[in-house]
Amino acid sequence: MAIALATLLVLGLATTPALAAEPDIAQLYEGRTLSEWGQDLNDLSPNVRRETVRALAHFGPAALPFLMRAARDNGPGVQTEVATVVSRMGLVAVPALVDALGEPDTAMQHFAITTLSAMGPEAKDAVPALLQMLGSPRGAMAGDALVKIGAAAVPALREVLNHGPPAARAAAAGVLRQIGGREAAQALLDRLVAGDAPSDVMVALNGMSVVDAALTPTLIRALSTSKASARVQIIRALGRVTPATVESVGALANALHDPERDVRMSAAFALGDAHAQPHLAVPALTRALDDPDHEVRSSAAFALRPYGRAAAPAVPRLAALVRAGVSSAVFTLEAIGPEARSAVPELITALDFPVQVDALAAFRALRAIGPGASAAGPALARALGKSDPTIRRQALITLVAVRADAKVTVPALARALTDTVPDIREGAGRGLADLGPAATPAVPALTRALGDATPSVRVEASRALQAIGPGAKAAVPALTQNVGDVTPAVRRASIAALVAIGAAAAPAIPTLAPLLDDRDDVTAAAAAAALAGIGAPSVPALQSALRAVNSRTRELAVATLGRMGPAARPAVGALAARLGDDDARVRMAAVDALGALGPTAATAVPALRAFAASEPDLADRAHAAIRAIQKR
């Protein structure tokens, strides 16, 4: 397409600087003149020609004729090198590049546009020529170059937007959108309210991610247009005013009363986009929840979501919308969180919404409310029986999160331990662990879960039994069996559960005692802790371990007995005998253990005195143990 160049000349956009005067042709670079270097552009080697282009850069504007000739070189990297050199020359190179835009050679057009684009704002004198290309096969590239030139191209683009042919107006609108900023937005807005703006202008204005706050008064005045489609676009622009102002948010709030449904919907969404000035936006959107149009009500509910807890005053109306089946209200109640607890009855009904994503939002909303939603326990327990595993999974997580009554939660989670989906069974165990001793009624189900085919389920069942503590004594046989599980995590979790059960875990002693000699230090330490927790019944097994071949096992047995207090009285003699152990670490552990036992180890004092006399380096340690025994 053609744009009247005369119009652009009137705007003062087609002027170009005069070329620099001819330089001194005798100027040298590396001992050679410009002409001599220019002859190298004929060399057969593209490497030489590229180096020549770099050398020509040292002659400045005088080298432009040579460089423009080199721009036609198809050798590898030559044209790219020329573009780099010419773009650095700036304003003085623009006339030559404008001439190249008019050539029939598409490769030269491509070179010229690329180079002008690299120049950015310095290429402003090329704007008229680039505008003429907007409707050509190179129009997209020319548009990109205009975007790089930026604000300097806006006046000419405005002229095309107002007076150019349709294709040019569409292209100009797109370029203005990409340039952005106050002047570009003003140009689009002026065209929009002129009364016959094409859809491209609306799309461009709507596509600007940020609108300068200084445009707010103009946008507000423009809302007086009778064209509803234009009001929609203006409202969307107001929603992107950055930073949002009292004026921009106030105008959007007023637009919620517009007679046109689409305008009111756009105003609601724009207030959501702005998520600012809640003292103005929240009351306006809350009133819009009573709009006669269903879509507007839904839009207003959704728009309140970004305001989070500030939208709490809208909870009663949002709850009413949930009862009416408006799913967007559920998402907003989720964002409000604990302040939405009065809507729990309505959210319970939303758990049965037919669209899964809406039902899942109801689960999340109940979790966001937290313990304030505990009344949802029975409904969540029922949801654990749904056929959809995603729903069951969410029901389980939510049931635990809302801290529903244990009388509801425990049986539901116990049933979930038999779910067909492994991660749901695992989650059920984790949920029961969170309940601690309150989960005692689930011990039979947890005991059965210790035999689950999935290791992680066995682990979580063990952890739940650990959290229950002594009340889980019925699970001791199954836990004892799992002490020998092939999965290390299961073994450790089983031992930890036995530790928590305490003395009632005595039947596990024959299984636990050999683990003191386990190669895995963590497993051995856990077994020791379990034996210590069981107490007196473990002492004979620990006494036997004092005679183990492995010194690490002897040391661990000594330390374990030292933690057992009066229950270890029968082993004091055996501990004193370890003061003569071949391993120094075992001897030191025996000193410390006897001291830790206090008066219980009174019979070992003579042995400790003899030890202090025989091992001067450890005498202080032995005397400290004696003082602890004698309590002085």
C-alpha cells in the first residue's frame, strides 16, 4: 500500500541529515587507505571480506558506499557484519538504509530493516519509509523496526491510524500496542472514541498490559461514548491503569450500573484485574452480586477473589450464590479463607457440584477455612466413598485439615486404609498419625495396614501407631514382624512405634536385641531406644550384648543400660566389668553409664576407683561418675 509521503513531510518526519563531507581519502588504517581496503571486498575468501568490513568501520561514514555494496554479499556472515558496523554509525547511515528499503532486492530490504531495527530510536528519520512498507511482504519486519524506534514513531502512526487505508490502520494499531506508553495509548483511545474505530484498534488497546495512570481522566471522559463496544474496551483499559487510582477504580465501580450487560461484566472483571482500592471495589462488587443478570453476578463473584480477606463482607451474598449453583463464588470463598466460615453449609453442598473442578474448589475452600469448617466432617467422610479417586483424595486431605470430630474422622480414615489407590491409603495413615492417641480406635485397621503391599503405606501405618503410643499395644506382633521388613524405612518406622508403645512391646525383645549388631547405625540405635523404652524386661538381652564380639555393639548396649535408671540395677556388675574392656570407647562408655545410673550403681564405686588409678588419663571422668553415684 502507499501512504502519501507529502502528509508525512508536513509532519516533519521525512527530513534526513546531510551526509558528512567527504573525508580525507588519505586517511589510513593499518597503513592502507579506504580505497585499498575496499578492493578487498572482492576477495574470494568470505573470511577476508568479513575482516575487511571490520576494517572499513574505522573510516566512519566515508566507508558507507563500500559497506552498502558489501551488504549485497551472500558470503557466510558478511551481511551480518555489515549490519553491525552500519547500525553503530547511527543517524548518518539512515539515508542509505532508506534508499535500500526502496530497492526491489528483498535481501537488501531485509538488511535495511534489520539494521534500522538495531539502531532503535536513532533510526527515527526512517519512519516514513518504514510506514510505506507496512502493507508489503516485509510489513511485519517494518512494524518490528517501528516498535524499536519507539515513541518517535507515534505521531506518524497516529496519522496512519486516522487517515490510512484499512490494512495500514490495522498494522499501525498493532505497532502502537507494542510501543505502549502514554502517547501510544492516547492515540488508540482517540481513535476508539471517534465513532468508527475498527476492531483492530479495540484489540490493540485491550492488548496493552499496562496503561499509564495519567490517562485516567481521558479514559473516564471517553466512557460517555454511546458505543457499548467502545465502553467495554475503555473499561478494560481502566482495569490495567498502573498504579490503580481512586479515580480509575471509582469509574469501574460506577460502570457496574451501565445499562449494557457486557459493559457491567467487563467492569467486574476489570475491578478484579485492578485488585486495588478495596474500600471502593468490594462494596461495589458485593452489590453487583445481586445484578439481575446471571453472568454479571458470576463475574462479580469471580472479581472479588483477588481481594482475599478484604472481600469478607461479601460472604453472605457469595454463600447465597453457591446455593444457586454459581461456582465462581466457591473460588472466592476459598480466597477469603477463615473469614468465610459462615458459608460452610453452602460449601458442603458444593462438594457435590457436577463439574469436578468446581467440586475441588469447594474442598480447597473448606481447607482454607480450616478448623472453622469442622462441621463439614460427616460430608467429607461420605465423600471418601465416592468413585472418583481425585475426589476421595481431596476429601481425605480436607477431613484432616478441618479437624473434624475424631468420632467422625477416625472411622472414615480407618476405612480409607483399604482404598484401592495406594497414595490414599498412605494419606489415611498420615491423617491418623496427626490425630495421635485419639486414633486408638483405628488400631485394628492400622495393624492390618502393616501388611499392605505398598511400603509407604506400611511406613505411615507404623507412624500412626507410634503416635498412638501405648494404646497401640495390640499391634506389637505385627510391628515385630515388620522389624525384619526388606524396606529399611519400614524397619525403622516399626522400631520407632515399638519405642512409643513402651513396656507393652516386651514380646519384641528377641527380635530387637539382635538389631543392636545391625550394620545400619540408624537401625541399631532405634533398636536400642526400643529396648530402653521397654525397660526392665530388656535388661537380660542387653547384658548379653555386653559380651558381643563387635565392640560397637558392646558400646551401644552399655550406653542403653545407662539410660534405663533403676531398671538397669541387675546389670551394674556387668557394666562394671566393662571398665576392663579391650576397647577404650567401651571403657569410657561404661564410666559414663555408671555415672548416669547414679545411686543405682553404688556397688560399682570400688571398680571405678580402681579404674581411675589404672587409667590416669580418664581419672577425672571416673571421679565425676563416682560423685554422681554418691550425689556429691
